Amino acid sequence: MQNKDNFLDYVFAYPEGLVFTCSDEGEVTVDMENKGFTNKVAQRFFKRPKVSHIKLEGMGSFIFLCVDGRRSVYEIGQLVHEKFGDEAEPLYERLSVYMKKLEEVGFVKKLN
């Protein structure tokens, strides 16, 4: 049986409790809490931080800020194309990989 889902139809939103800031230049920094046993050991013995600050630059920040819980991946792609033009090509392949990576690290969640 074939899967009829189209990734471009998916809508993403920020998970509850996600903390991020946006600079005046539009650069996003996401605060990620380091949890779990290995992180606790690293924090205690190797002076690792409890919270990591992950910077998204350029197109990544723009895409992240386009996530609003209403726009589909296709609609976000249209906005990226308007802003970055040919620099974003191959647009939907790159956008799909980026959205999947954001979901994998917990910066966005799929709504549908």
C-alpha cells in the first residue's frame, strides 16, 4: 500500500515551552536544555552548560520564523523563494531536510 502523505502539506508549530530569541538582524537563537544522565555527568565534571544556545543563521532563521502553526511547508517554501530566489535552490529538497532536522531536535512539531 502506498503512502499518500505529501510532506509539503504538513504544518509545523513550535512545541510548548520552546525558548528562542530573535536579534535585530533576524538571527534566531534557540535555547536547548541539556537533559539526561550523560548531560548531568558532563555538567558536573566537565563544566558543560545546562542550556545550550543554538544559533540559526540566514535562511535557517528565516524558515524558523515562518513556522506559525498555519503555513504548510509548501507555503513556507514560497516565502523562502520570494526572499532568497535562486540562492534557495533546490528549494523543496533542502527545505524538507531542514524541517525534518528541526523536528528531530525538537525545535518544531508536526501538527497534521
